[in-house]
Amino acid sequence: MISQKTTDALKTIGLNLYERKIYIALLAKSVGTAGELAELASVPRSRAYDVLESLAEKGFAVVQHAKPIKYVAVEPSIALDKTKDIIKDKYSRNVMRINQFSESNAITELSSLYSNGVSVIEPSDMSGSFKGSYSITMQLNNIIKNTESSILILTTEDGIKDMWKKNMSLLSKAKNRGISIKIALPFTDSNKKEIEALGKVADIRDINKLGHKPPVCKMVISDEGQLLLGLTDDSTVHESQQTGFWTQSNHLTKDFAVSMFDMIWSNIE
């Protein structure tokens, strides 16, 4: 009826297999009952009603409340506009609920429960790993948002570009909160723009001044008590396979990571 490429494209906009099949059948008929569409699309009749209701909720079909109930196809370009509006509205309502929850007494109770729980566990338990660039970035964003006094960053030639792209706004807000930010990285011709931009919110030094090959490492230390460490070389590993390690171990963070950063920092003045 249509190419596999087009069918696959419908998947990228959130339609599952049965929804794709039913919607294509509906476009071919323009109007049809659940039974007719199920037969044409080779979808179990028992699933057709739920699928058509889902398509209607997403903006791809209109329900005719007649006997029997019929479904009308929505022209594809119009359907895309409708589903975008539906997603935006759902997103706005979800954000509003989250904002209301964050200002309620419930968040105070939950935070208190978390604080009491943290006080009775071993520091080594407050650690974990993250896989994929997106997960690592989300954790880094959370660390920056919750920093109270200082952020120490050791990064790579490309790492500073990624930080400028993904974390610049939060680092700028941290600077405005009075957070001290130090970044050590290799200065190169390819990252001059990012260094200049981040230099407005942080004290930045060139680790090439160490006099030997700089360490290929990404490390973020928050308040000398929280550490996010890159475990893979981003220049050779795909972003989906990048791995990071996070911990609130005071021993590993303060006695090792902070000491190492201070040693590097003092030698590149």
C-alpha cells in the first residue's frame, strides 16, 4: 500500500506497529468501522478499538459516534499539526503539575525522608554509574544546580565544547549565585570560542602548561564532596557508549580528586 520507509517514518513520530497499520488502512478508506479497518490492516479485531481510540487521542483520527461507530482519517499534514499541539499541551500541563508539587508540603516530607535515609547509610552506597552522553549530562546538570560553593572541572579539548553547548546556561546561573568555578583543560586553536565564552563565568587555565601530554580525563567536583568522573575517552567512544561514575564518597572526592585537581591547578598558573 505504501513503502516500508514511510511506515518506519510513522514510528519516529510515536505510532506503534498497530497504530501505523490502522492509520494507513484508515487513510486508504477515509472512513471505516473498527472491524473493517482491522481486516484491511491485518490487526486483531480485539485490538482495533483501543488502537483507533489512541489514534483519535493523538490527532490522527476523528470518532463518529454513530451505530456502528465509525472513524474518519485526518489528513496527514493536519494530523501532524494536531499531534504537535496535543504534545505541547500535555507537556505544559505536566510541567505545571511538577511546579505545583515542588512548592507543596509533599516535597518537604519527601526531602526529609531522603535526608534521614542518607544519614544512616555508608558513603560508598551513594554512588552509581551512568551510560550514554545524555544520562551523564543530566547528572552533571543536577550537580551544577545543587552546588552550594564551588565547582572544579578537569576536561578535554572536545569536552569544553560539549560543556559550552550543554551546560553553559547552568554554569552562568551558578556564577550568578556566587559559586566559584575553576576549569582546567588543554587550550587549542579549535576550542578558542568555547574558552572565551566560559571564561566569563569561570577561572580557566591551560593544562598544556604542565609541560607534558595533558591527562585525557573529564572530572567534575562539587563542593569538595561530590564527584562525577568520565570513564571513557569520548574522542574514541560513541556518545551512546560513554560511561560516567558518580559518588558522594568524601574519601574518594576530597582526599583523591580534589587533591589531584589542586596539584594540577597550582602547576598551571
